Amino acid sequence: MATLDQCRAALDRLAQNLSSADGSVRRAATLDRSLSCRITDLDVTFVGRLADGTIQEVTSVPGPPPHRAEIRLSMAGDDLVALVDGELNFAKAWGSGRVKLEAGLRDLLRLRTLL
């Protein structure tokens, strides 16, 4: 089971990857949306903002997110680490229910490039 520090490090790597991306990935990451990532097995939620092509202002809160973010992810810590490390395919994980993603339709269409 991934630790809180490993999950935080994975989100930091994801933010770094987004900030150095180019082309369609960079354009998709330019959304300005609130973001939450619930780590189910640790009972913690990372909240932040997707803006200017990266993930910003990331903090962790115990339990479920305090506010409904515009883009919401939910998964186990091991799955977060595996996704960021490229060891888990997002589409397969989402299709099997290992990863849950909730967002508006327009955001989902733009995010598909990132995921």
C-alpha cells in the first residue's frame, strides 16, 4: 500500500510532467479548474487547482473532500503511483472501476488528452 508521502510525490511528479509537456497535452492542461484526488485506502484527499498547465496549491485533508471540486478523481494510493509512473493505463483502470473520474462533459473531452 502506497504511503501518504508516496502519493504526494506522485502528484508532484504529475505536476512537473504537465508543466514540461507540449502540444495537445499542454493545451489540455491549461484548464483553470478546482481539483480533488481522493485516496480511498488512506482516507485522505488531495485538493488543489489545475491552472497554467500544472497542478497548483496542493494540500491534503483527512477524509472526503471538503468541497466539490470541478474535476474529481478517486483511487487507491498504489493506483495513483502506478498511473503517474506509467505502469497503469488510465483508460483500462477507469473502465474497470479502479479509478473514478467525475467532471463536466467539456472538461472530460479536454482531459482525455491528459489521461
